[in-house]
Amino acid sequence: MARWLGFSVLIIVLDQLTKVLAEANLVYAEPLAVLPSFNLTLLYNRGAAFSFLSDAGGWQRWFFVAISFGASAALIVWLRKLQPWQWRLALALSLVIGGAVGNLIDRLWLGHVVDFIQVYYRSFYWPAFNIADSAITAGAVLLVWDSLFGRHPES
């Protein structure tokens, strides 16, 4: 389990480092074109995914802190119960844990999540995101993949 939690810590460090770099080098809400359909744009999200509840008045900060803390704790308990052959599931859980804690740190210290990656196609913009969000998404995809196609000897 230590190896997988170490991977989660690596995700947290990369997430926090890139957020510090974004805040130090980007001007809020001013896109910096990197590639076609890819900008670096510093934005703050007080809500959840896609800015859900971002204008709810402040209570959502502590609501999302509680959800992030509870989900991370539950995933760590699940991770502890895995067998060595369940490495794909362990990888998925580690990604989600690292991402959840990365955004949890932002909510606790800053009151919002720092986003800076922006992708778009013509005039259609995907909501800005960060490394933590990417890790959560990749982990969720791996969880679904493992549940559908993973080796499950107990079944």
C-alpha cells in the first residue's frame, strides 16, 4: 500500500507545484496560447466540477472539503484491502486519492481550487481544470475499465 500512497503523494506534489507556477506566471483570466486549442488560463473555482455551486455563498467550500476528506479516507481504506494482483484498481484509487487531496489542499488554504489548463475547439471551451482534476478523471476511467474488463478471480 505504501507504494500506491507514494504515487498519490507524487500526484499531490505535481498538482500543487503546477498551481504555484500558474499563479506566479499567469495573469488571472488572461489566456496564454500554447498550442492550437490549448491555453494556460489562471481561473479560480469555488464550486465543484464545471463550477457547480460556485456562487452558492460560501457554505459549499466546507461541504466540498468534507466530501473530499471523506471520499479520500474511504478510498484509502479500500486501497488497504486490495490484493497484490489488483494493481490496476490500486492505480485508479491512487490517482483519485491524489487528485482529491490536491484539490482539498486548495479549498482548505485558499478557499477555491486553482485551475489553469484550458482546452477548446473553435468557440467551444471546456471548463478549465488542473492536474488534480486530470488524475481524478483518469482514476475514474480506470475504475470503470477495471470493473468491466479487469481480472476478478473471486467472481
